[in-house]
Amino acid sequence: MAHIYRAFYAPMLRMNAPSGMPTKVPFLFNNILKRILKDYRPEYLGIVFDPSGPTFRDKLFEKYKSQRQPMPDEMRVQLPYVKKLCQAMRMPILEMAGFEADDVIGTLAKKAAESDLEVLVVSNDKDMMQLVGKNVRTLRTGTGGAKADVIVDEKRVEEILGVPPGRVIDVMALMGDTVDNIPGAKGIGEKGATELIQRYGTAENALAHADEVPNKRYREALQQQREQVLLSKQLATISTDVPIEMNLAALEMRTPDIATLADLYRELGFNSLLRELGSEAFAAQAVETEAAGKRDYAEFAHVEEFSEWLKKVPAKKTLAIWLVLDMNGRDSEGYGT
């Protein structure tokens, strides 16, 4: 879900489908996904979504994520099309009731690593670094292609956070997370949390030695917020024992369903992406048109597609043509028609 939010808030002009529906999220998500597949060529892949409804963390802490604003309506209407894109590209969608996407990712990453598979978790979130270890790394995507990406291994985790992967949850327990409303210890930020864990090793040990902490603000925070820190560690810990099987056959990379993908691109007005599909998309449209039987019209995204269809029409047959013109000619930049 993080990449969907990232696409929604990307600094880019509004995009609309011919129907008027906003389409920036599926467009950018599609491009991110295509770029990752091109640059890293995975053998197996899963797209993990958060489920609807509460998770076990909501039972632990009723205010968990309570400060997070509801998903904007404009984003909500685009979410089904992100899933439709994944389905058309024949990529498995994973979600598990009662567990966040992070927990599903954590569980599958652990199982894959134990099966001696190399795992790359695509996430820019700091808390995902707790999963890094033997056979598991995270990929923090940047703008501008693979050159801006950062692959995070155990050494890189220490460079970024100052602690090894196994201590990431201890840092999170002390500093908290305002996005997810994990309270942490008020008065201790990332710098202080890192210093305390570097010195004491774990959040529990820092609490046990609270009276010895020289910094008054840190000392009082630990002394007065013990239960809050312990709760925060529970909330920050990604579960790696979600009851989900790792079905490698279901996670294998597959070729896209070109006909379905082309139809979706037409519906969303993604003309530049439609052209990238090449002649296969045109052929699929021609087959669909022939199979339609009772339907005596067809829709085309651009002149090459129309030309292919026109070759199949009898020479003396009367045609009516309706043109929807792109007034600015900038669809390749993400502008709608």
C-alpha cells in the first residue's frame, strides 16, 4: 500500500480516464511495477495489500493508526484498478484478514529465506529493515531509475539506523512512529533512541537501566513510560508467523494477459502504455471485434490500431466514425485526453 500512497501524492498533474475517473494512481503504480520487473527480473513475485477490517494490532492498541486520515475518496476509487492491473499482468495478489501487508511480507520473506531463496522486499519504510538478514534485503526505490535505488543489506541497515536489523524494533519502540500512531517514549527521538539501543542493546534493557541514563529527558521518559515502550515494541514487530503458505508455483512470473491489459489501458486512457504493447494489442482488439457478433462498432486508441481493423472491413461497407481528439498531444507525459 505504501507505493499506492506514494503514487497518489506524487507531484504530478491530475490524470483522468475518458470517463472522467482519476487515474494517476494506477498509471504510476503500473510504471513503478514495470520498472522494477525490468531492472531486477524476479523469478517469483507477490503484490501484497492490506485487508479491510481490523488487525491484531488494533486489539493490542485501540488508537493504533487512529491519527491516520481516512483514505481520500479520489484514491479509493482508483484502488480497484490497481488490482485489475495486477490481475491483467498475471501477478498474484496476496492479503490476509487480521494481518497487515507487512506481516504477510515478513512471513513469506522468512519462509523463502529458509528455502535458500534470495528475497528482495520492495519498501521504503524503515520498519521493514527488521526483516533484513541472510537471504533477505530491502529495496528502497528512488526517482530516476535503478541508479537511484538503494538495496539495503545488514551493513546498510547499520549505516542508516545505527543498529543491526535485529535491533530495529527496539529503536522503533523508543522513538515511536507518528504515521502509525505507535507512541514510543515521548521525549526520545530517533537520535536518542539509537544512542540508547547502541548502549543498552534492547528496549527492555534500556528500561531496566533507566536510572543510569545521564540525559535527563531520556531518563525521565524511560522511567515514566515503561508500559508504553513495551507496547510500542509489540506494535512495531512485524509478525513472521502468519498462517499463509508459500506457494512458489502461484508466485511464478507469468506473461501478461495482453488482451485484458489492452482493454484496461483503453478504458483508462493510457494510450502511451497501449502503444508499448505493440501489435499483440491490435491483434487482440481485432479478434474481440470479430467475436462480438451483434456489436457493430469498435473502439481504438490510435490510428495504427484503426488501420489494422479497417483492413478487415469490406471495401464498400458504409462506416460512421466518431473522433475523440487529444487536444494537447501530451499523453506520454501522463496527461489525459
